[in-house]
Amino acid sequence: MPDPTTQEPAPEDPRPGTAAPAHSAADIAAAWQRERPGTPTDSIEVVTPIWWLGKLFADDRARVLREAGIDAATLDLLSVLRRSGPPYALSTRELARRTLVTAGAISQRVARAERDDLVHRSGSPAGGRTVLVTLTPAGHALIERSVDAVLGREATLVAGLTPTERTTLTTLLAKLTTDVRHRTQP
Amino acid sequence: MPDPTTQEPAPEDPRPGTAAPAHSAADIAAAWQRERPGTPTDSIEVVTPIWWLGKLFADDRARVLREAGIDAATLDLLSVLRRSGPPYALSTRELARRTLVTAGAISQRVARAERDDLVHRSGSPAGGRTVLVTLTPAGHALIERSVDAVLGREATLVAGLTPTERTTLTTLLAKLTTDVRHRTQP
DNA sequence: TGCGTTATGTTTAGGTCTAAACATCGCAAC
DNA sequence: GTTGCGATGTTTAGACCTAAACATAACGCA
């Protein structure tokens, strides 16, 4: 019965009872249906490619950044500060909000970046207990020469999509993001 | 000049020179253009939503799994074994190939799962130095009651897309994946 | 038989993240 | 004033991953 549409080469020794390898989202869904009929596999062909693409982009970005002498976490930190405009300073809280990691992670990121003289903490000029994290000249220089490398590279990765396809994809991703946020946050 | 299309509330104290917060991919691209005209921002509206969606799905899955008493790494391991069909046994190498993590990570995942009596290692029945990792009855029972919870939940998260939209999205993601693989692997 | 090569697993060092425990600071109610 | 609460940062314990160093085991071949 199993007539799986695989794209992988068949195993050298197809022992009876051994399923074929699955390496596309469709294969994974088919394998569940074969082994466990009725499994709710509707989401697999949407969720799985999104994860795989995220990993592909992340791995490629890591490769590019290694040559630039910076890691993804630091790039994220410096980017947010650079994009915020003069005076290139944000509180820990605000950095956490804009980077999707916890305040504790920001604290550690800032500690590493401060050790490398890319940012410095300044005791709160404005009220409260807030600490302002500011880009140093070295940090500004590093992000300046990293961002074009990273974004330029990623532009080539998505260049295979036509403008129409890209617009459609962006729209659908935005809709899905709204849906998921709506169903998970409240 | 800056007429940023933000969806966030304006900062309480808009000091001069301070950019508005950016919390959509379009806002991020606009912020780069405002602060650094000419930055190649073409990819941002594709790559960023993919990462954010990946994180939304991962966080939600972690929530569901916490109640089921299993973590995402273990779910991944047991799922691959369960989907492979009887006799629910695969080598370390093959597990690494199907889960997108390194062989070292598999070694550790298997060690944890073995400690919890979810799988057991069997000395190579077939040739070589290969170690077969096999699902135990407890592991089989755990994956059986976890997979419906996870996939059922995710089905509701993508239920807002019409069948047509879902097909279009799947197609575009597949095309992008092919492109990116082609440009990064060789 | 002896040796080098290749494939496979495991271990270890280092890095990063989250969750939770702590530590402050400002402020409001009284 | 002072007591308590809420917001903000930092620290720490635990989890998990990668890369690289180590082990073995099977093979090919002289």
C-alpha cells in the first residue's frame, strides 16, 4: 500500500517493514498517515517549511557573519541600536522588547558587547533604574560594515522570487502571523 | 522627512532624533532606509516574518508539550522513530540526517531519552559500528499521546488560511526553499 | 598480516538561551 | 514617613546545541 512519494534515494537494503526516508514536508505528512491514519497533519506543510527556511537563513547568516567577525546575537543587538537613530541608545527593557529575547539574555548580550567595547552602559540619565545602552564608535563601525554584507547576501537568496510572488508570500506570511499571534497571545 | 508607517503607539516622550519603535518587518526596512538610505532591505519582509513565525510556533509548541511532559527535542526524536514504522529503530547517523541536528546532539538526546526509559540502544545487529536506537513501550506510549496534541493544536493555528491560500503559501515556501538550498549548499 | 582510509558514535569545551531568584528604585496610599 | 507594589536589571542554574577531539570498527589493498 505505501506508495510514498519520496525524493530521497531508496535505502540500500529495504528491509520489510522499514519505511522510506522522509525529507520533505509532504513526505512527513504521508508517513504519519501511513503509520497512523487519522493523524491531524494539516499544518505540517506550512509549519515545517517555515522552520527549515528559518534554519537555512540562520545557518547562512552565521557563515557570512563569521567572516565579518561578529555573531548573530551581537548583530541583532547592534542593529536595533543603529536603527533607532541618534543618539543610538536604548534601555535594556526596550532592547528586549525589540529583539524577542528575555531581559536576562539582553543583560548577557550587553555584557559581552561591552567587554568587546562595542557598547557601553550609562547610568540612567532619565529617571528610574533604567540603564541606557549606547553604541560606541567601534560598535557603530562594526554594524556599519556588517549590515550590508548580511542584507546583501540575503537579497540574493530571495532573488529567485518574482516581485508578484514576493508580494503574495509577504501578504500570506503577514496574515498567518496575525492569526497565530491572535490565537496564542490572549 | 521621516513619515514611518508604524503600528506601534508613539513613544511617550518623542525626543528629537529618536526614531519610532519598529515592530513589523516593514517598519524595520523603513527604519533602515531612514537611518541608512540605500541599505539593501529587499529581503527583510520575507526573512523576518519567517523567523518570527518560527519562534511563535516553537513557543506555542513548547507550551503544549510542557503539559504533555515532554520537550521539543525529545518529541522530535520519538516522532522520527515512530514515523519510520516497525521495528521503530534507526541508527544515530540516520536520526541526525532526519532531524537536522548534528550526530553529537543526537547522542545526547538519546542519552537523555534512554535515562527516561523512552528508547534503548541496541548493539549493532546489522554490520558495522552502527548503534540502533529503538522505541521502548513507554516511548511509544508517550509519542502516541503527544503527537495528536501538538499537531491538533497547530492545525488550529493555520486554520485561518483558506485552502487556496494554504496551497499558494506552501508552493511559494517550497520554491523559496529550493532556491535557498541551491544557493547555499553548493 | 599490517596499515591507512572512511564511516560511525561519543565526549568535551564553549556558547547562548530561558526561567526563576534576587536586588533596587520610584511612587502611591495612607 | 513608611509600607507595599510594580517596573527594571542582573545573576544563576539548567538545558541544549555546535564544533572539534577522540575512539572504534569495517574495508581495501599491498
